[in-house]
Amino acid sequence: MKRGLSVLFIAYSLCSNLAFAKDQKQWFNQGAAEYFASRCNTALEPLYQASILDGPLTSQAHLYLAHCQSVLGQNDNAAFHLEQVEAKALPTKADKKLFHELKHKHKAELDKLTAIGFSFSPYYGFTTVSPDSTKSGSSYYGGALSAYRPKWSVGLGYEGLGIDMNVKNVANYSQSMIFAQGGYFVLDSLKLSASATSVEGSTDQMKGITVIGVQADYYVTPVVDLFVEGYSSQYPKLLADSKYTFQYPVSATQFVIGSSFPIYNALTYGFNGAASVTSISLNKSSDKSAVIDKSLEHDTTRYEVVLSSWCSAATASITYWAGTEVLGVRGRGAVINNSTEQKTGGVKLSAGYSINKYVGVGASVSQETYKASDLTSGTYKDFTSTGGMGTLSLNW
């Protein structure tokens, strides 16, 4: 555990040093020199770099960047940076005058920023597994609707899942899941969120599952996020007795700590990183009649790193994780791994493209390894699952 944390800290430090090779004053002086020489095209990049760093020049950098974008006709971007300016932090009367003039000029764009925004994201996915598994594969579909403003966000989602079984006389499995989440910036640098998820499966073992979560994000700078998450998962009838009657409960307590940070970000392209550690502890029924699955005997720890990139309207990312996970929660409560299989590692590749500001598309492929009993002998062994998912994003 300590070794894993050390590796993540070293990776974070190296990436942070790359991102902040110049300090804010150097970036600002370079951009301001171009700005005052009326060379907005070459002023944009250094002013942007200065604006994403926290310091005494942040508001000035946002102001000059907004002015340049206004001159170049990038009105929505200009409004976004104007929204970040703190008038009291501007050092001169000329800056304050410019700020009020630009706010008047871009009132329509600023009003759009403060209006409630909505998004809807439907998706469809599938997985396939090894032939000797007790299941042959699965498919799932769902969607999430969210509303948001700069200070808060709320969301509601639904997912349906079906699993085809390879075992004779065992019916295929199905389940439905409802997910809700809300978040609010209690401070400019601190966002608190909460989530609630309910899962109803077609077997007694998977009925009445509830997951409650809380999350906190602390922004050391506008682009460096330190986050912690906590989840309590309740499985009322996860364990069976010797006669295969499911009646004994299991609860899982999960904690996540991590950070997301820039590696290098420019105006039109960039690279970001993220790293996290997840710890899951299990509290099983103490009844002597309860049969404890092998995968539930020990607590688990999961390590994850993400490298993402973006260029104009396109995005791509790779996620890699190792360790062990059982009854895990991902996606801030939106993904519940309620199978008793013990997952042991995985990789995921994702890509997306914004067709315009209203419509985007995305796709991902993933592969995970897990331990479970096989179909023939019932021995505990390794399996591999492979999956794909497609998404559509609608914004208004």
C-alpha cells in the first residue's frame, strides 16, 4: 500500500513540474508584452498559461485573454474568461474600466454562462467472456440527464443490464439501476457532492442493493484537483446457506483518494493525468450458516492511473488499473460492480468527438481480468472479459 502511494506521488510530482516549468509571472510577462503590442494571436497562449495558475496575476491574465479573444471574435471564450475575473484583484483603473466595457459588450454570452444548462447522454455497451465461464456475455443500456450551473449540478440516471448464462436450468440474469447525484461549490475551491444508487436484480441475491456516497473536490489551482470519495454499499441477501437460500447480508465500505492534474495544456490541445487509490473493506454476516464466497474473504485495494489528451473537439484517454476489487463503486456512484467476482486488473481506451456545441459522440473498448469458479469443475480460476460501449451526448 505504501509503495503504491509513493509511486502515485512521484508520478504526480513529475507531471506537475512539467506543467509549471514557468511560473505565473513569466507566462504573464510574455503574454502581456504581446498583448500591449497588439499581437493577440501570439498573446493567447502565454496568457492562457498564466490564467490557469493560481496567483496575484490570475485575474489580469483572464482579462487580457478575454480582450484578445473578443478582438478575434471568440465571443463565448471571452465571456468564459471574463467570468473568472475578480474586479477587486485588478490593479489599475484602466484594467477595471476595460473589464466593465467587456462585460457590457459580452452581456449576451455572459447571460448564457449563468443560465441553467442541460445534457443527456444515452449509451449502449456489451461484454464477452471466456467460453468456460458460467456466463457467456452481457449487454447494457442507459442514459443520464443532468442540469448544471457554475456553482451546482444535479443528475439522474438509469441503466438496464442483461447477462446470458451458460449454466443449464439457470435463467438469464437481468437488473435495473437508478442513480442520482448532486454537487455544490461551498467555496470557490471546494465542491461537495453526494450520490445514491439503487439496484434491483432478478435473483434474491441481488435485490434491494443500495449505495450511498459522498465526494469532495479541493482545487489547489483551477486545474489541479485533489479528491476523496466514500461509499457505503448494502447487500441484504448476498450470502447463502448450505442449501443455497440467499438470506445473509454483506456491507462494503469504500474510500477513494486521488488527484487529477495537467501535464501540459495549451489553448487548442493538452495532456492531463489522474491517479487514485481505492480501498474496500467488507463486513460479512457472522451467522455460522452463511457460506462465504472465496472472493469475499479479504478486503481489497485498487490502484488506477489515467492519461488523457484533447485536441480541439477531439478527446482520447487510456485508463489502467491493478490490484484487486470486489463489490466496487466507480464513476462516483454511477457504476456498481455488484458481482461477487474478484476483479484483478484492467485497461480501457476511450475516444470522443464534439460535432458541435450541442452534439458529441464517444466510444470505448476495455478488458478486465477477474477470478471466479469455472463452468466444468467449479475451480476458482482467472477469466478475461472484453467489452465495448458507445455514447451520445446532447447539450442545450
